[in-house]
Amino acid sequence: QSCRRPAGQRARQEPGSGGLPEGVEYIPTRKKAKNPMKPVGVAWYSLYARTRLGYLFYQRQVKKARERYPQGHSMPQPYCFPGVKILPIPVLSNNYSYLVIDTGSGQAAVIDPSDPLAVQAAIEQEGVMLEAIFCTHKHWDHSGGNEALWQKHNSCRVYGSALDAIPQLTNPLADREKVSVGCLTFEALATPGHTVGHMVYVLDGAPFGSPPCLFSGDLLFLAGCGRPFEGSPETMLASLDVAMGLGEDTLLWPGHEYALECLTFASLLELDNSALEQKLQWAVQQRQEKRSTCPSTLGEEQTYNPFLRTHQPELQEALGLWQGMGEDPDAFRARVLKEVRRRKDLYQAT
């Protein structure tokens, strides 16, 4: 999944970007829409996640995104296997919802229905019955459409963790609990850190001859991971390890289109990572054409995602970190993760 630019084509640098790897061309874009998590601070996060002000802010974001991106922020590519179809739905300025369809029965589940109108349009276009909403966490840009869709689809159930204040939650899930929708089987995995009750969902691909599919919400992005708003680096590391235990062929379907930003940041940490350079070139072309970068695989992610490379000496050395005498290996990895997160936050703030 890579695309090199023609030989001899020189890279152009964005002013103040710190430079891109050789062969990567900077593509000017319009000013990015605001990310509700960008003005981070304890007070702002509390207002966004725990008060009605956050919901009103979310509604404003939805309205602006519908006006700015009437066809969505990206052109997604549906994935089809015998008996199952996965349809990414681009919503807000960079979120993804996912409609997962059992093509035999016409039953479907949706993951993180941020914009209920966009999700409902996809349901009607596909002609399917919505049986389940799987919500990864409580943040409005992932859960804001729950109520409207639940009211419209009477038999639909809303799944998620009871530890998060998920709107319209009807069926709280425990770690490793499984849910069937038609012939689809989803397993919920508790992955706290971004929020205390964050969950990811794994679609069993075996009955369809496909790899497992990880719908990761804000735990894991292409080349990135979510901020540990309600957890420690140790908590987030443990959750990332849970995801990585799923196997290298697992398809990663993240909650946001952050690939270009995350890959560019990662390239500033590891200057000689050929897999990273290649993936960044590919992502630049995808985004130039407004194409989605989903999915990647967990095997790929281990070669360039700094949040999954805390055990790699190359990254540790680049960060200027060394394991202390007698220091527990996982404690050291958490320290590496904390430093990567710190640098990513500073990068986003510039």
C-alpha cells in the first residue's frame, strides 16, 4: 500500500513544518476544521465531556461540517468479503462511522454514529436493517447520533461500556463479551485510557474468509493513538498491547482520518524508517485525491506507528531515552509512550 512519486520530483516544504521526508510533496490544503479536542486543558475537557455545553459544541460542529463537506470529508472505499460489507462513512471534519452489513440477511450494525443523518442515508442507500449501535466511548463526536438512530430504529440496541456516560445505552458490555448481529460476531475489548470506559470492537472475519477487523475508535489511528484524557501512560500502553495481541493481519478501522498528520509527525522522530517514508508518500497521494486511508493492518502499524514502537531501540534512541538499571521493561515502555505523546501534543499545538 504505497505509492512513490516519479523520479526526480522534488519535495516542497510547508513553511514551519520542519520538512518532509525525501520524495514527499507538500500539498496545500484549506484551513482545517477545528478539532473539538484541540484546545485541550482540564477545564475545557471537563466542559466538553461532562456538560451540555459539549453537546451544543458538537451540534455546531455537525452543522458546519455538513455545510463544508456535503459529500463527506473523504471518498471511502467499501470493503466486501463473501457475506459481509464494511462501509466507512465520513462524518464531521475527520471522523469515521462504519456500517457493517451481513449481506445475507440484510442486518447491519453501525460503529460510532457521529452524524445520524449521514448514517441514516447510508442505511437507506444500502437497504439494510439497523440492529445494533456499537459505541467506543462517550465523546460526542462518536456518540452524538445514538439517540436519533435509536428512536428511528425501534429494534436497535446500543452497546458500550457502562463506565462511560454513553447516550441511550441499552446493553452495557463487559470486557471480552460477544454480540451477534445476523451472522456477524463482534467482540468487545476494554481499552481504557482515552476515556475510562473506552472499548474497541473486533469483527470475527473467519466465517467470511477475511482477517479480523478492529474498529478502534480513539484508541488507535493510522500512525497514531488517542490522548489519555482519563488514564495514565501505563493504562494506555496496556490497552495498546491488547489491540496488538489481535494479530498482524487484523484490519484497522480507526475513528478519525488523521493519517497525514500522524505520519508526518512520526517521520520527524524516525528519519531513516523506510516503511514510514513509503507510507507517508502513499498517504499524501490518497489525501490529495480526498481518498480515505482506511484500513491499514496491525502488522503495518508496527513498522511506523511510534505509539506501537515503544520497544524499539531506534525510537528510544531518537527520543534520548534509555532503560534504567532495574527498571521494569513495561514501565520503561510507558515512559517512552509518555514522551511520544508529549511531543505529539506539542506538534499539534504549533
